[in-house]
Amino acid sequence: MANEQDLLSTEIVNRGIESSGPNAGSLTFSVRVRRRLPDFLQSVNLKYVKLGYHYLINHGIYLATIPVLVLVFSAEVGSLSREELWRKLWEDARYDLATVLGFFGVFVFTLSVYFMSRPRSIYLVDFACYRPHDDLKVTKEEFIELARKSGKFDEASLQFQKRILQSSGIGDETYVPKSVIMSSENCATMKEGRAEASTVIFGALDELFEKTKVRPKDIGVLVVNCSIFNPTPSLSAMIINHYKMRGNILSYNLGGMGCSAGIIAVDLARDMLQSNPNNCAVVVSTESVGYSWYPGRDRSMLIPNCYFRMGCSAVLLSNRGRDYRRAKYRLEHIVRTHKGADDRSFGCVYQEEDEQKFKGLKVSKDLMEIGGDALKTNITTLGPLVLPLSEQLLFFGTLVWRHLFGGKTGPGLHPASSPSSKKPYIPDYKLAFEHFCVHAASKTVLDELQRNLELSDKNIEPSRMTLHRFGNTSSSSIWYELAYLEAKERVRRGDRVWQLAFGSGFKCNSVVWRSMRRVKKPTRNPWLDCIDRYPVNLSL
């Protein structure tokens, strides 16, 4: 475990002009001490690197054997002239027909087994992100006033939420549900939860079906994920009922899996498509803001109120060959990491009641450290699958050297006490991906991720702008970020997109897409009315 002091960072915060007391009329400042992500340069576990190479070897056996077979065959054939080759083939076919037929039989059988056993290509045909109506839009100041008018929070709780919002990276155009805006009563009811869920889910699906021209009855697999709100009948059943989908549809409803559940849902849909050829799957990712609204005074439970906002995404996946030409992306890799075996990781985001019996999400102060450990494991496993060979050789070589020899000195080696001996070579993930869609959890999380992964401002821009414009929309945030890239027309043919999400459990998941074509500016996109104003300067 890293040194406790190394996991802390300090920040001087301007709290404005004091309105009362002995210091009235003067500027006041406070020093904020918070935890940061552990430095990825300090420790990389070799077993996760080996796990990544295990994945690579399992899927790369054909790449290793086919070139050898081709080389042997070329050497054998290359020793014969064209006339000798044809004469030999004719004589063999003439006098040993059984051998020729047997050879072709084995050849056809081998090809059949290969094409039947290899994974089917999974295509992302298109996706849609719901943008709520403008009457649900609130500024940060309006948010605090709504909280004050509700009568549920004391002044200390209101000031705490105000300080969180000021440093959150969230802008003044995010959306909250009507149950929060217009009601001073309990908004965490089944009725309000269903109303919010149906609004965002049907809004996203209507747009998806309109963009893709796919009928709801053509969908063979449906996966829905919503962490907090899980009614009976389920949300997936609600969708099937609303769109009158077919009776043999394979439907799944994932609950309680946090902000990384969107990638888990894609993984489940991929598995279903692998076993069901010539089919389509829809993945719906959302979160219920009103139903998870916390009306108490526990500060660790007030944090989600400040960050989570309305949002929903709907994604159409397909394994049909005819969708190849119109698909936007092809699924390349999914890597999932789960740290739930560790008690601290399991409890770092925990739903429970406070002392007043109000239900809420409790966020641990160790979240940054735990999230950093899960992220380190995930990207170390992902590295061998996506990094260029030169980066893999440098990374793997230095890691094995440190594993075998530790901090020993020798010819050409740095002393054990020098910084160079403590830090293994960390690969440049910018060489593996053109675009990054990192879950827009908070400004602090994005700052630490950018520092540890050494990403440029351009790399992290989609995440920061999504947090500013839409807030933390939970598992759907990575799709708002991809929508931002498409609205900016930055996605070119062959580009690789890395979507990275993390959430309760504690889980960290990655999915890698490859663009099938240049993506032109969509006619339907949640960013269209404001994309010209972005990126905004968040330092002001």
C-alpha cells in the first residue's frame, strides 16, 4: 500500500467575502485536503500483465501458426517451376485420386471448423442519448435554492452542497427530474421513479429506432441496466410492453452494478449475440436521479445529490452481415475488473440508511485510492491487447527485470535509491487509442486520471465537457462523450475508441471500438444545439 502522505493532495479554495462575524467584508480562504489516485508509476502487479498476455495468446494462436504453414508451403512450391508444378499436380490427381479427395476433404473440414468456432464480429450500428426538455434545466444556484425551498436541509448541509458544486466541474445547464424540482414531498416513490425511467428510456429508444430504421419486433436481445431503481415488473419488461416486442426476446435487467454497468451490459449483449447468429441487441443504460435523491444531512450521502443528473443511452448492436456497411463501429475488446473480494472496495460506495432512516448512497473517503487500484489492474490487463509491439516489449521487459532483480544495481543500472529504479516503464496509451471516453464522475477524478495516464487536454476534453454540460449521468456518460466526438466530427475510419468506466463493487471496465468509417455530424445528437460553444474554458 502506498505511503499515506503520498495519497493526499492540498488545494486552497477561495470562499468569497465573509458576510458576518468579526471578519465581515474580508476575503476568506480554506485549505482542502483530499485523497488522490495512487501513482500508477510506483507499482504494477505482474499477474495482471500475465493475464493480459493470456488473453492475447488465446486469441492469437492462428496468427502464430498460419505464417509458419505458409512459409513451409512456399518453400516447397518455390523449388518447382510452373510446368513441373502443374505436371506433378496432374499426375498425383490422375494416379492417386483418393489422396487428392482426402486432402480437399480435410481442407474443407478445417475451414468449416475455423469459421464456425471463431467469434462473430459484433457491430455497433448506432446509438442515441436522451436530452431532457429545457424546463428541467437548472443552474448551480437554482439547484441550491430548490434544496433550500424543500425544507429538507439545514444551512450547514446547503453550504456543503454549494462548495461541492463550485468545484465539481458541472455547468449551469444540467437536468434534474420534475419530482425534485417541483415537489417538497418525498420524491423517491415508485410512481415518480417509473415516470422518470419511462421518460428517459422511451426518449432514447424512440430516437434510436428512428435513426436506425429498425423495428422493435426485430430486436432479439434486450439488456437494461439501472443501478438504484429496480421495480417489479422490471424496466426491461416495461420496454417490451411499451414497444410490443416479440415473445421470444432474450431480456435482461441489471441492477445495483453502479456507473460501470453500461460496459457490463454491452459484454452480456455480446455473449448473447455470439450464441444467437443473425440477430440484433439493444443495450439501455440509465439511472434514476429522483428515486436516489437523499433528503438527509449526512455529508458522505449528500455528494451524489450534487453530481448525478438525468440521462439515458440506447445502443444497437448487431452480428448480421448485412449491417457491416452501415455500422459505425466494430467491437474489439472488453476487459472487466472486479475488486469486490476486498472489504474496503466492496463498501466504498454503499447504499444504506442514515441515523434519521433516510436512504442514500454513502461515498467513502477511500474512493479515490480504491478506484485507482481497480483502474491500474484494468489497464494493465488491457495493455497487451491494444498496445503496439514496441510499447509492449519495453513495458514487459522492464517489468520482468524489476520482478527478477528488484532494486539491485549493476552495469548500466541506476542505484536502488534513484527515482529511475523505482518507476517501471509505463506504456503510452495514446499510441493505442485515438479517442478516450472516460466516465465523467467528477472534476477531481478526471484531473487524477489525466495526470496518471498522461493524457492531453484534447484527450480528456469529451469527459470534461460532458460533465460540464450534462453532469454525471452514471453508466450512460461514456455515450454522451462519444456523441460529443461525433458532433465535433473527430472520428475517422480506423480510429480506436477507449470507453472506460468505474463504479460500486468496486468495478473498473473497459471496452474498445474501432471505427468502420468516417462519422459525419449526426442529424440527431444531444450536443447539436450547443456544440459550437464547446469546449469551454473551465478555469474561469
